Amino acid sequence: MTIKKISASALLILAATTINAQKITYPDVEQGDVVEDYFGTQVSDPYRWLEDENSEATKNFVEQQRAVTNAYLSEIPFRDKLKNQLADLWDYETMGAPSKHGNYYVLSKNDGKQNQAVTYIKNGNDGEEEVFIDPNTLSSDGTTSISNLSFSKDNKYAAYMISKSGSDWKEIVVLEVATKKYLTDTVRWSKFSGIAWYNNGFYYSGYAIPEEGKEFSNTNEFHTVFYHELGQPQKTDKTIYKDEKNPLKSHYCGITEDGRFLAISGSKGTSGNNLMVKDLSKKDSEFITLIDGFDNDSYLIDNIEDKLLIFTNYKAPNNRVAVTSLENPLNENWSDFIAEKDYVLESISIAGDKLFATYLKDVQSKIEIYKMDGTYLKDLALPGIGICYGVSGKKGEDEAYYSFTSFINPTSTYQLTVSNLTTSLYFKPKTNFNSDDFVTEQVFFQDEDATTIPMFISYRKGLKKDGTNPTLLYGYGGFNISYKPSFDVAKSVFMMNGGIYAVVNLRGGGEYGEKWHKGGMLDNKQYVFNDFMNAANYLKNEKYTSTEKLAIHGRSNGGLLVGAVMTQQPNIAKVALPMVGVLDMLRYHKFTIGWAWAVEYGNSEDSHSFENLYAYSPLHNVKPASYPATLILTADHDDRVVPAHSFKFAAELQKQQQGDNPTLIRIDTKSGHGSGKPKSKLIEEWADIWAFTFYNLGVNLK
């Protein structure tokens, strides 16, 4: 399939100005002589040495780049003002939806000033709230976070994961709930795992101890499911499943609520999995295969006695719920429990005696309620147009909760009585952001291949469409991930200062099911970039903004998006913000978990995939040109998309920049890919991003 890139003549190119442009002297970055042969094509990689994060040369590069970036940002007069605005707006209490474990109620809260949310517990609904876990005490700078809190079946113990400096590596610890005393149990080198309690221990996934000094860059191989028995050292943990023939395969395990069935999902990438289930109620039972292959996504929801409920896109690109049993397990024998619809099923949860199906319809939530026999009852009445991330509760419990949010409404939590399906407001935050002053509209535009693309545009009411508004266009477009409306303090500060925040739902995501996903992956990846460029043109043509007032932003796969778009069309925007981006498409698979992305991108070791990747790889398509003012963002502990991507891209972009726009890289310390980042670091980061953006859009915030 051939996909044409948008021609430069299709873009609106306007002159751009900045406020007193600063003179920058970039570091002199050494170029090596590495050249690789890809199927007869000689590809130079002069900055290969930057892949060694522990070398003195790389450390010097980081120090020099930081010095240049910090010097530039320190000269922006309204940087502190933005930092104060962010700190002020972020200073509001947040609360997660409660969960019930026996007689215990557990919830997380942040008083507005804490780097990490604190987990509280109370005994009984009327009991006194007590601090259960406070991650703010685990490090002086708030860079240690927790996740995956899980209670044993008898609610006597709780286990959770600790991450340091944003790393994907997790350490599992266990405490006794009643006394809050920690056990001696500590499990290290877990990654991409849950905690599934069974009897006197739990199942988890992890890797062997990595090579010292290479913990954040070496390829992760032989992902293994283990069982840890309480009171025993980790070295005695039992191996439950390990695929000795396929080192580049991930395995995730889960257990049904009644503890009867153990399921293991195996994947070779970020989409597609096989599925095995074991009946733990039968002594010495074996795993039985439900799906053998990686063409579809399926996971075990729960069981109703012997029946297994499966969430799947097998024969259903918009997803469905199938029912089967271990006596007749193979997917070709599955029958519908909740049939596929013309909008996307996102998740299924069980609370009380009902099932709650969360759908996405034109990127807005719709929740349908079913009896346990699959009979439809009614839709759950939501507070408005926005996003609900599903109903949380347990079988047999009449209490359940759900949260609701939008681009201009902070997340509120609602309590649901399952028996009569009545709801009441449980928690609504009080913020300094007045939602009534802002509006979000959803627009649709068509690409050149007649595909209709949705986009959300949020801004202060009364805004004039005269082409002069500073605008941030955000996109992702990959891995079947739907980018949905949700409140973000950082983006709110941008809007409060007169900015327009636009989010385009690109092909490659999951907004319209697996067909939409496949329309933007592998050989179709160029469609994602085209969608984004057309979104930029829509905003300009409709007079929301203009080239000199437009900034483009994306993170991770979205960082790839921004890198590809700015190298294909350097004049598309005034500011580019590629964040923790996948920017070297020929070598991404050689680091940590990067191999798992080959199902989405392809692999340069295949001749056809190489041609496709080489055509859009941001690092390999930087040419002498006048690029937007660019702030590349990465972090020293990012072991998902290693910082070498950003290092190499920054060096090449600085070398090839022909215009006066700055080309800088911001390298955060003691941070990872984004998860668990403390509030203090988020405030500093977004103050720098907005200062750079407004400054280069020619907006003076007095």
C-alpha cells in the first residue's frame, strides 16, 4: 500500500516572530563513523555513542545540554508566573474512588500540596480514617510512587508495588492490614505485572536480575510468572510459567474473584495475545489453551460458576463478551454473552448482581447495565458528556463507585447503589478553575482519503476566531489507545492564559475499535501523521489559530508523531514539543521492552518494514531546514522509551537547524516515562514547557 504525504503547498505558511529571540551557542557534539547496511542501504548513525547512558561522554553531553536549556529558560520573564499559576491551580484536594475489602474501606487522597496521593483505610463505613500507606515518606523529593494495591482473599494482608524515579521496575512489599506492620517479604525485579492473591501468597510476573549498570537499557527477556509464598525468600518463588522458546514474550496473570481460575495471557507485542486458564479447584490441573495465536486480544473477565466470561475482539473488532467453559474452551466454540455493537466496548466490571459495560461512542462514555445472565437492563445515567472509566465494585456488594471527568471538569466521584441503581455525588473537588468560563466542542473533519476524524477543542468562552489565538494541538495515534476527555491541570493553565487546547483522535488509537487501530499501524502509519497535519490545517482554516500561533505536542508514541510531522513539514507549526518520544525507528527494538512494539511499527530487521520505518523515522529524516522552535523532553530514568532516542534526535536537529528558532532538550532527573511523577516535578516541567511555548508563539504574559 502506498500512502502519499501531504504536499507543502497544502499548508498555510505564515511568517513567525518571537519576543527578543535569544542567541544560543549549542554544544559541539562529536560525530562517530558508525554506518550500518540495511538490505543495501547505508545508514549513518553518528551519535550511536549516546546510547551508552553510563559513559562519561554521554554524561558530559547531558550536562552541556542542560546548561544551554536552563540558561535559555531562565531568561523568559514570565516563567515564574507560570510556575506560580500551576502551583496554585494544582493546590486542590483530589480523591480516588473507594474500594471495599471485607469490612475495610480504602481510598486515596491528595490534599493538593502532596507529591503523591496518600492511601487511607477505615474499619467500617463509620470508622475513623487512618493513613495506610504514605509514599511521600519513601523519598525526600517525592520521586517514589506506589501502585497495584491488592488485598488477600481474607483481607488479612495487602501487597503493593513501589517504583523509584519513575522506573518500570517494581518492588513488591507486603503488610498486615490490621496492624499496618510490614512483613519481611520483598519481591524485586517485577515489571508489567499485577498481584494475584491465592492461598498464602500471590502470583506475579517478573524478570531475572538484570546486568548491573544496564538496568534501564538492556533488553528485557523471558518474562516469567512466579508464585510467592508469604514468609519465604524470593529465591524460593515457584516458576508457574516461562516460555523457554520465546524470550521476547510477556506474560500477565490474573485470578477470578472467587479464586478458582488462574489465567495467563501471553503476548509478543502490545496487541494480540494467547490465553490459558487453569482450574485451581482441581488438584494437579493443567493449563488449558483458549486461544493459541496472537491475532486477537482476549482476557478473562471472571467466572459464573463453571462459565468463563471473556472480553475479546475475536470476530468482533468493536469487542464483545463471549462465554465458554474449560470443557469446550477453544475460541471457535465461544458464544455471545454481550454481542458486538457499532460502538466500542472498552471494559466490563461486575458489582453486586449486575454487569456494567463501559462503551466509547464518538469518544464519549456510555455505560450499559446487564443482569448476570446477559440480559440488558438500562443505561447508567451519567452527569453529562464526558468520560467514565467504568464502575468499580465486587460481586455480592451493593456499593459501587464510578468517576466522571471532561477537559474542563475535574474528576468527581459518584456512589452507586447496585440493587436499585441510584447514584449520589460522593466527592467533587474545589478548584480555582471555573469550568463555567470554558467550553469544549467536538468537531469532525475529513482526510484526503475521506476518513472522518474527530477532534475536541477547548477554550475560554467568548474567544474570537481571528487566527491569533495561541493553540496547542495534541495527538497520540497508536497501540489501540483511545485519547479521551479528561481534566488536566497543566492544560487548564494554558487555557486560562488565552490558549486553545485541541486534541485530535487519530487513526491507530482505539476510539473506533480494532479497524481504527489497524488503520494507523505498520504500513498505515503515515495515515496517522496525515491525520495530524490535517487537524492543524483545520484549526488554521477555521481561524482558531495560525502557523505562528500553533504548537504541536505528543508524548511517547505521540513524541514519534511530533517528530515525524515536524521533519516531514517543518513549517507546520511555530513550536514542537516531542516528549519521551520513539524517535529512532531503526533501533527502538534493541532497548528494554522496545521489541514488544514491533507488532505496531514493524522491525528494521525485515526488509519491507525497514523501508517503511526509514521513510518516516524522525532521526533519519532530519535534513537542513528551518524547523519550529523545539523543546525535546526526556528523563534519565525512562526505561520504557530510553533517553537515547531524544539525545540523538536533539544532536541531529541542532546540527541541521537552518533558522533562528531554538532547538533544546530538557532532560529531567530522577524521572521515568511519566508514571508516578511527583507534583513538584510536574509543576517545574510544565512551567518550562509553557514558558518556552508562549515565548516562541510571541505571547507576552505580563
